[in-house]
Amino acid sequence: MIVFRDPTEVPTGFGPSVVAIGKFDGVHSGHRAVIDRARVTATDADARVVAVTFDRNPLSLLRPELCPDPLSSVDQKLDQLADAGVDATLVLRFDEALAALEPRAFVEHVLVDALGVVTVMVGDDFRFGRGGAGDPALLEQLGAEFGFDVDVVGDVQGGGRRVSSTWVRDLLSAGDVEGAARLLGRPHTVQGEVVHGLKRGRELGFPTANLSSDAEGFIPSDGVYAGWLVDQGAGRAGRAGRAGRAGAREASDAVSVTRYPAAISVGTNPTFDDVHRRQVEAYVLDETGLDLYGHRVQIQFTHRIRGMVAFEGIDALIAQMADDVARVRAALRT
């Protein structure tokens, strides 16, 4: 997938393109329904599928008090869009200048001039331009003027509720990683660099890989989970993230990864009461001498095993950890 960080990076004559616009936080099944529809339209039009998104949630600038924590970082989102079959993504910096751009200017300079749009796909609640003045009806008017079609895509429903990033966030906040995975179409992930911790897990017989405090992705509620640790190697980033930092180019260089079954702990370790910030740590099953310090890893959450509790003494904690590992094994076999 090609990644552009500004409309000026898009080469002349890049189009025609079918453009899907949105925050794409988490790239859940509702987002992928739009992308799948864009892919069909692009095939008929012999065009590229292009996602237009933002480097942050617009609410972080417009209404910061209402802005939720993101499900995914920009780099994670770019990898997810690539996996969904998008040919190129334009990541717009959402700043005061973009927020003040009039709807017509956004359409003319971003969609028409830069991307050579033939069809735009948006949700029925889509708003754009200064003060949110643009809506699908205005977009259709501008499409008639500039020569592109507008496809307003309805919501994907599940269990009587609209599939949304908010719903996924609610499930993760409750520890329901299996429910979140059903909406996402894949396990929810958190990624970051493995750093040195207190090494208490090693002392207890269960050495863990501790993620740095700036790990990317929404962290589920405190507890113990079954899942997978994906080792991306020392100093590695996601494929789309590497392409974005290097400029507008194809993200084609392969990343060598190793996937390990893992028991994952999220929380502050209340038994010892000396960890003051929530942390994510993973015990890799059946691996001894594994050195992951300085490596970029992805933690995939597949099943919740239990909540986080304090134990009376080390022996009780070790017994519980052994039971947790046995339950993780069973969960990953299903």
C-alpha cells in the first residue's frame, strides 16, 4: 500500500480513484464493508481504492473533552487498511488549517486535484469542512459539479446496534476481547517495544516481556488473557508505518515475524502494590532463554481468562499463575 502524508505528495495523474473517507479507528467490520464496496466499484472503473483519513481524531482538536482513546495508532491503522485491500492511503494532518478549510476547497484540492476521484464513499453521518458545514447532500452537489459520484453507505448492524469504534471500545473496557474480535474481524492488538521491568515474573518462574509505557493501541481492562506475541524484531515498525516515515512509496519490504502463544497480564500487579502504572506483559509459553529486549512486538488478545486480583502470599500467586497458563493452553487449542 502507498502512504501519502500530504496531498502535495500525490503524483500528478495518480487517479482515477475510488475514495473512502473516515477516521477508520480500528478498521472494524463496518469500515471493511465500505472498503469492500469501494473495491468492487474500483474494479468496474479500473481505478485505485484510496482511503482518506486523519493523523488524529478530529475531536482531539475540536472537542478534546469528548475525544475517546483511539483503538489503534496511525501505524496500526495503516497496516489494517493495507490488510483490508486499500491501494493507497492519504493521512491528513488535522490541524487548525484543515479544520478551517471550506467544504468546496477540500473537495477541489484534495479529492479532485490530488486524487482524481471518480467515486466518493462516506457514511450518512459524514461531515467535512469548516464547522462541519459539509454533509453528504453537499458532497453530491459538488460531485455533480466536478464530475464524480457519491455513494452514501449505510451502517453495518449487529445485535440491533450499529457496529462502531465506540462499541469495540466498550467491549474492550469490559474485557470482552472475544466480542471485540467479532466486530473487528481479527484479534485486538497492542504493540510496542519490549523493555526491562522489575523481573518479578522471572523470579516466580514465569518470565514476561513487558511493553513500554507508550505502547500503541487501546489496552483492555485489567486481567489475564490468552493470546499471541508476534515478534517483529529489533527496532522494527509496521510495514505501513515504515513507508509513511520514509515518504510516499510502496510499503513492500517484508517483515520477518515469529508468533508465540502467550499468557498476557494487564494491570498494576496488586499482589505487590509497587507498580503504579498499568502495564501489559506477556509470558511466552514453552520458550526458555528467549531475549526480546529492544524488539517491537505485537500482543494479540484472543480470550479473557480472569480478572486481576491480589493474592495472599507468593505461593498462592504462583499456583494461580500455573493455573492461568493451563487455561491459556486450553483456550488457544480451541
